[in-house]
Amino acid sequence: MPQSLSSAAPSPQLVEILDASRRVVAVLPVAEAARQKLRHRIVVVLLFDDNGRLTLRRRPEAASGRPGRWDVPVRGPVLAGEAVHDAATRWLLAELGLHAERLRPVLDLPALPENNNEYLHVFSLTRPEPPLVGGQDREAGDYRFSAEELGCLLRDFRELVSPRFLLLAEAINLKGLWRRRP
């Protein structure tokens, strides 16, 4: 007896595997691309509040790879056939339930071995947020870092930050993003 479509296992999310010239050479499940460290695209959204504070999220202790470290709250693969901006919008909605208004591209980082061969497409979003006690959402593990706090974290407590965020912070001057946007 054939299985109904509703009981079939969900198909894996597929990503485009890219060569050094960013041409698509294959399409594979995201887990396989990550496992083999094949070049593929990832989006990252830096979320700022009205006061220029950057939201970071502490990775859950149960997370595989670097649990308990601070990282961006919105990050995910660009699916096969998907535009980079659409992926950023999709991940922002999926991770934080936010619709992207004024999502701004910041920079693209090349696929490097130290970044698991992921092309990082970085966006930023500034949105007004209700005030949190001490700038922290204890349930989600989120904290809004001021420029001074982030500088201290990156300078004195690097072991508490994910390698991906360290790479990102070193690649761009985050202080330039701290200024309040109109």
C-alpha cells in the first residue's frame, strides 16, 4: 500500500554548491554541504535597536559545536534557487518572527576554510525594541550589546564568542554600524 503524501518524510533543504568563481556546480542537502565543508551561501542579519546596540544570542548548551558562546541570532543557508535577500527575510521571520522592513546589505565575505567554506552575505536591520531589563531577554538568551560592551567582549573575552562572529567582527568595523540611522 503506497504511503500518502502527508505521511512521507519531509525532503531535505537543498543548497547550491559553488566553485571558486561562484558558479553553481551541484545541489546538495544543507547538512551534507556543511559536513563536507563545501562552498555554499549563508545569510547573517545583524539586528540593532534604536540606541545602536547589537543583539547577540548565547548558543544553547545543547547545541552542537561551541555551545554557550555568543553569536548572531539570525543566520541560515540560502536555499537552491533562492535570492540572498529573500533568504535573509525568511530567516529573520523564522528565527525572530520579524518582518524585514529596511533590511540593508552590509557586505559579503568570501568562502574561507576558517569559515567552513561559507559565503557570508551580511545584512543589518535597525528596529525599535521595547526596553528589556538590563538589555537582556533571559528566555531567549539574547543580550543587546553597546559598542563599549561589544568591544570589551571581543577584546577580553574572545573565548565566549563563536568563531563565525569573531570572523565577522574582524572583517567589518562594527563601530561604523553603531551610529543611529535615520
